[in-house]
Amino acid sequence: MTLRAGVMGFPISHSLSPRLHGYWIRKYDLDASYDAFEVKPETLMETIEGLKRDCAAKGDVFRGCNLTIPLKETIVDQVDVLESAAAEIGAVNTVVVGADDRLFGRNTDGIGFTDNLAAEIDLNRFKGGTALILGAGGAARAILYALAQMGFSKILLSNRTRARAEDLAKSLKKVPIEVADWDMRDALVSTADLIVNTTSLGMRGQPPLQISLKALKAGAAVTDIVYTPLETDLLKDARSGGHIAIDGLGMLLHQAKAGFEAWFGVKPEVDDALRAFVLQGLNGD
Ligand code: ATR
């Protein structure tokens, strides 16, 4: 009996998740598989139900899947149980098929973000602190939720399109967000204990992120969700100023742990060997 899972999205060919989960399946020597499925929003539910049936017919079990763009919001109203983080964030990145056949919708992006930071720094330093978040797109939602859970008392949200930041702040009522103009970002740097880039700026092929870290407090940390390149100019700048800089690949690795454990029954480890293996995939090896 093979336990099956996978990642669904459109497009899906660039997803690193099969490489990541495949590594763990081999490492823990499991009778399991994890595949990529190209799925459009209108066929998501029938694809999941079809996989459940097809697997059962072969004596296998379809245990669930990760969802990526554009499916994370599609399924929110369609799962049987929407777990609290997913409800708060308004998006599901992990679906688990329960023993009773019900679909559970989770969001592990926030915990992935938090665990990635926790691997490098003591998060207690952020209790009551201020975070500066750049960008208000899809990736920002889970990160804002995670920051509130970490105990930041003020989250400054700066986005090129201010209205988008305002909508996000309104929809995340439990998160203490103050919206700031995009042009104010340099002026806000001095107040931040943590800066997070959630925009696509600085990614290979995209314009650079322009921000001056000159006024950043000693002991403040900087993290970027961009991981191509792994060491973005933002992180280079932070490191050269003596600050803690945390790259975005770890968020991808850490968000995957909870799904893997729920589907396959093994709590997997994020270590340097996994990181190196996923990085090889990123570099096209
Ligand atoms: P996703 O949902 O995957 O996060 P997105 O919704 O397109 O992607 O969000 C990308 C983020 O990068 C947004 O915050 C976007 O700002 P806008 O809301 O103003 O579009 C930001 N972004 C992209 N290109 C930018 C640029 N040239 N300057 C400033 N911000 C930019």
C-alpha cells in the first residue's frame, strides 16, 4: 500500500516540492510518493476526489496535497474542516485527507516562516517589537499572521499600491498592522526589529528592491522571501552592516514539514543536506 500525496497548481512544472518531499521519502525509506499535478481552479475538487478513488481502487491511499498558485484560495470554502490558521490567513496550502475521508484545510506558510527564523535566532527578542513588511501580495498574508503570533506589537506594512495594504490590514483584524506609504520605507527602517521583503523585487529578472538599511538598529534582523538568488542584495546589505540576514529558502523547506508528517506519519528534519539537495534543483542540476 503506497501512501500518495502531491502538489497541485497551474503552472506546476517549476515547483520544488516534489524534489523536497522525494528527498524525505527516500531518506525515511517510506512506501510513499509525491507528484506534481497541473490543475486549474475549476477542476480542483474533482481532481482530489478522483485521486482518492483511483488510489483506493489500486489499494493505495491518497493522503492529501499541497496547493500553490492559483489554488490556495479556491479551496477555502470547499474543505470539510478549515483549520484556524488557514481561516485567519484566508488560504490553504496543505490539504490532509482524514481517516474518515474528510478534507482538512491547513495553512503551514506562517509556521514555515516562523520556524525558518527560529532556526537562526531566538524569537523572544521580537516580543513587543516592531516589524517592517514590504509588500502586500499573496505571500504577505501568512507572514503577517505569523508575525502577530510571534508577539510583535506593531507591524508596519508598506506596499507600492497602498490600497492593497489597506485591504490586507482590514482583512487581518487580529494583526496589529499600520499601513505606510511605499515612499516612507527608508524613514521607517530605524524603528524596525525585523524587516521582511515579501515583494518580488530583487528576484532574478525583476527590478532591485531599493531601500537603505543605514539606520537599522544594531541587533535587528532582515529576511527575504525571494530565494533566487539565495543571497539577495537586501540580505547582502544587511550582513555587511553586521545584521542577521535570513534567506527565503528555509521558509519553503519548513512549511513542508507539517504536511509530510500528516500524510506519511514521519516528522521530517530540515538540515543542510536537504537544503543543498533542493538548491541543486534550483540551479537546474
Ligand atoms: P504574490 O501574490 O505571489 O505575492 P503579487 O500579488 O503579484 O504576488 O505581489 C507581489 C508584491 O510585489 C506586491 O506587493 C507588489 O506590489 P503591488 O501590490 O503594488 O503590485 C510588489 N511589487 C511587484 N513589483 C513591484 C515594483 N516594481 N515596485 C514595488 N513593488 C512591487
